[in-house]
Amino acid sequence: MTSPPPHEQAQRVESHKWLVALAVMLGATLEVLDTSIVNVALPHMQGSFSASVDEITWVLTSYLVANGIMIPLTGWISSRFGRKRYFMVSVVVFVFASGLCGAAQTLNQMVLFRLLQGAAGAAMIPSSQAILMETFPPAEQGLAMAMWGVGLMAAPVLGPTLGGWITDNWNWRWNFYINLPIGGLAAMMVYWFVHDPVYLRVKRATKRPVDYLGIIYLTLGLGLLQIVLDRGQRADWFNAPWVCYFTAGSIAAVVLMVWHETHFPDPILDLTILKIPVFDVAVMAIMAMVLILYGTNLLNPLFMQNLMGYTAWRAGVAVAPRGAGTLVSMLLVGQLSRRGFDMRPLVGVGFAVVAYSTWMMGHWDLQVGTWALAVPIILSGAGSGFIFPTLSATTLSCVSKERMGYAASLYNMMRNTGSAIGISIVTNMLNSREQIHQTYLVQHFSVFDAWRMSARGSRMPGGAGFNFARELATNQKQGLGMVYQTVQVQASLLAFNDIYRALAILAVLCIPIFIFLKKPVGGGGAAAH
């Protein structure tokens, strides 16, 4: 099909820019949603496939590995085949793979289809960011990123709640089948409304060498790293030989990749973008933010289910208000950006709000009420809503449009790596801090301490109170067992408190980072080119 002249295409894009935004947001939201919606269905899938706990987690690992490898390739593939074509193919393959996942009959089939799904979905976030930055003028880029971010920030919050409801009321397979109509609509909208800019069509027609070595190094480096981060804790980290080998292989591949990419004429990763100070500052900030966000998203449901006795559904409902906080703050960011306000201070405000909310979480105990749970969760969502759209617009606007796709790929590769590192760090800290507190409490804890805690009405796992003195008088052995149970619960509580406070301190350290962002030009939160 013949492309319209540039001036006609520009008019068409201007008139349909919000439809373009909706089209790419649908695809990107589906991709993010599928990283969390499946989690609550794993026990049901485990029964369907007769798999062990360790085996069924490959359903998550395979998706994350394929996703992590393909994200940095997005800019390079788009420049060769066209951003619109690549995005549309990605959505179609993602929908097709979702249908296959829902119909999978064995664990091996499921892992294979999840690999395909993760590889297809990888293009959606960086491509959608690049499309939005090219579609909207500088004065509206912050608003566009805020509207786009609403879906992406709400997806990981709504995923467990929606997935739990679907699994309980329908079947775990419908967690995949629901992607079909939404993905089909996204693909049609991309076909109708999204168009490649002229420079991308010209570059696509140019004959250039294929960076095969770069692809191999990238696949090995990021693939091995993702496997280590996702499964290393289960293997006791570097006490397992394969973790040592995979880590060494990942480091070697990344070093070779960096050297190769800086010498190849048409690299898959444009590492020269890292010479732009604004880009580096924003990348460091976004990595810290996703570490905090994914860390709290992991900790909150665990706290509620393991210590408060919540069901998976109730825990999902309890964390859902985070989406409301995100929605309000992103709408505010969008309106302020549209009116030409300097958006940089909002990054500092966002980190301050996140720090305060996680510090409040660090004071949760076993008797925390519903309101005391909801307030910091809402504030956490509001804080992250101030940060993400502003950083995204600032990061991608500091490069020329010709390099936008590469910048988006590199930015999202670092964001994805930061989330994987954050989950790994938080999981490891939770186990180590719990062991440290448990050792200390065992040395200083007695039956009479447990009796006093019972007298104060401390609650045990499952939320049920108990009269420790009566239990001790009835059965001394049983009473001693209750002491150990109490110690274990208190150690776990203290571990959660420690990590929440550590995340709060990290957020405080990030507050001044907005000072180093480049002052926007023309509003919209976009940095000067």
C-alpha cells in the first residue's frame, strides 16, 4: 500500500493522535498485565500439569527471559522492518501465543508458548513510547506519557485481583483467553491509525549489515542474567555451581557485547546514547523507582497473606487502591504538563511521597487496620505516578527522533533489569533478615514472653487470637511449640519492617535527582534536544 505524502500523513496523525495513544496503550497494558495476572493461577496450573512448585515457576521465568532479551532489540528491529509493522506483528503473535497458552496440555507446551508470548510482547512498551513521542508535540508529550502510564501502572496492581477472580469463577485458562479480543482490537487500531515517520521509512530501505554477534552476546548476557535473578534464590545463590557459571557467562557476554557494539557500524544497541548525561540520570532514577515499586508489590501481598491471614483475593483487593493513587497523580501530571509547568520538581515530590509511604509500611504490625493498610498503598501509587511519565518524557526527548527507538529500547532494558534485580534483592533480604531476627529472638525469647504477648492480644498466623497461658497449662510441649511459632511470626514481621524502611531510605536518596534533569522546553516535561 502506497504511503500518503508527508504533509497528509502529519495531518492524519494529528487528528488521530489520541486514537494512536489508545492503540499502543492497549498493547502495552496487555504485556504488563500478563507479567502478574498469571501468578495467582500457578497453583491451579500446577495441578493441571502435575508439576512441582519448582517446575511450575518456569511459566514465569520463561516469559521474563524472552521479554528481557527482546526489549533491547526493539529499536534495531523497528529500524529495519518498520515500527508500525513490528508493533502490529508483535500484538498479533502475542494474541496467538496467548491462545496457545490457554490451550496448553503439558508443562513443556506452556513454557514454550510463554517464551513466544514474552518475545512478542517485548516490543510493545519501548515501541509505544517511541510512537507517542513522535506523534505528540513537545508541549503534550508529558500529557501523552501520563495517559499511557495510567494503563501500565494499573496493570500490575489489577493483575493479581483480576487473575484471582477469573481463576476462582471461570478457569485459569481464561487468564490467557481474555487477551484475544483486547489484543485483536489493539492490532486493528494500530493498522488503521499508526504510521511510520519518513526518516524511518528511508532508513528501512537502506541496506545494512546484520549484527549477528551482537544478537548472540545480548541473548547470552541478558538471558543468563534473567535466569540467575529469577531462580538463584531457590538454589541458594552462589552455593549452587550453575549460578556461578551462569553469572560468569553473563558478565563475559555483556563485556564482549559492549566492546562489539561500540565498533560495529550498525549495532543493535546504540550505546553512544549513554554519553548523554540527562539520559543516564533518568535511567538511574527509573531503575531505583522500579526496584522500590516491584519490591513493595512483592512484599505487600506476602505480608497480608502470610502474616495477616488474608486470602489471595482479599490481598489483591487490598492493594488495588494503589491504582487509584496512580490515576489521580498521573492525571494531575498530564494537566500540569499541558499548561507548560516545569515538571522536574514533581520527580522529587514523587520520591518524597514514595519514601513516606514505604516508611509507613515499615511500621505495620500484626494488628494493623484496613485504613492503616490503605493509606500508604494509595500514597505509594500517587508517588510513582508523579515519577514515571515525567522521567519517560525527559529521557526520550533528550535524543533526536532518528534515535528515539534505540533510546526507548535502552531505557526499557535498564528498567526491566532494575525490576528483576529489585525482586531478587527483596526476596533475598526477606529470607536473610528473617533468619537473623529469628536467631536473635530465640536467644532472648522465653515462654513467659510469649505468654505476655498473648495477654496483650497478639495475633497469630491466620488472624486467630489464642490464650497462651491456657495452652501452656494444658500441654507444655504444645506451649513450647507455640513459642517457636510466635518467634517465627515476629521474626518475619521484623524482616518486612526492615525492608520497607530500607526502600524508604533509597527513595529519600533519590529525591534530589530532579535537580540534574535538563530544564524542559515548551512544556510537557520534555527536555531540550
